[in-house]
Amino acid sequence: MNSPEYRIIVSLGTDYHRFDRLVHWIDHWLGLFAEPPSCLVQHGSSIAPQLAKGIDRMPRSELLDLYRDADLVVVQGGPGSILDAREAGHIPVAVPRLPQLDEVVDAHQLAFTKAMQERGEAVMATRLEELILLGEAVLRSPGQARTVPRPPGGAEAAGVLGRAVTDLVSTPPQRHTLRRLRQVWLRR
């Protein structure tokens, strides 16, 4: 395999909520390197990174190609982002957006990321220190974050999502949460 254009690909998705926290984490981490690895951040409505190349949006097919070539994929904890990384053959480092920080409307990303981590489909980072440790481990040995690509759709993926939604909270999910989850799955 040729050397990737970007060793690290970070995707914050396209939600209108800002996720500046993850962009700051990536900039902080890259700032620790004497010579930072090449990194692209698809930042959506969030701030652009200062130490990586930033792009607000890109076609999904291009993002998947970048995932396939990268050593490390870091994504928000949304179902679409995690499953896209899996489709490209990566076990992503997933950072769930948090409702208490106004990064998302509810805790669905936290529940989904936990469910995917329990199934070996993602690794969750909830603190900057975790992101740094996980990221550096993958950059030292990129093969550990690679796996058989998961084809899009399918009953197994729908089952994982269904169980994560059921586990979200003890109260019924709000309508907008279900609408967002349906949007993710209908685009497949």
C-alpha cells in the first residue's frame, strides 16, 4: 500500500451542532509532535482546525476513500460515522458528542458508541488523554485498527442500532432522535 496522503482522518459529521471540543483535542494532540502526522479534519459546522487541513463537507464516497487509505480514523459517535469507518475496514476511535455541552440533542451518541465498543466495532474516547493514548497506539501499529470491512446495511447492523436505541435512556426517546436515526439508515 502506498503512503497515505493523510495518516489521520477525523470526521465530525454534518450535524448543525458544533463539536469544537474534538477539533481542539486534535489541534492539541498534533501540537505535541515535533513533526505532526498529516491530518484532515472534516469539521462540518464546527471551527476549522489550526494544525490540520480542514474541510467543512465532502462527498461520502471521497471520505470513505480517505478512510481506506488512512492509518487512523477518528469520528464523532454517531451511527453513520462509526458505520462508515467500519465499511472502510477501520475500527475507529469514536468520540461521542455530549448533550450537556450542546453538541447534540440527547445522549444517543454516547449509548451507541458504548454499544459499538462492547461489540468490538469502535473504541470510545471520552477524554483528551484517551484520544491521545489510542491515537498514538494506532499510529505506532496501524494494523491494529484495521479489520474486515463491514458491508453497509444488513440485519446485524440494524440489530446493533436497535439495541443501542433501546438502551439510550429509561424514558422514551424524543421524536427528533428517532428521526435522525432513521435519516442515517435510510441513506444506506
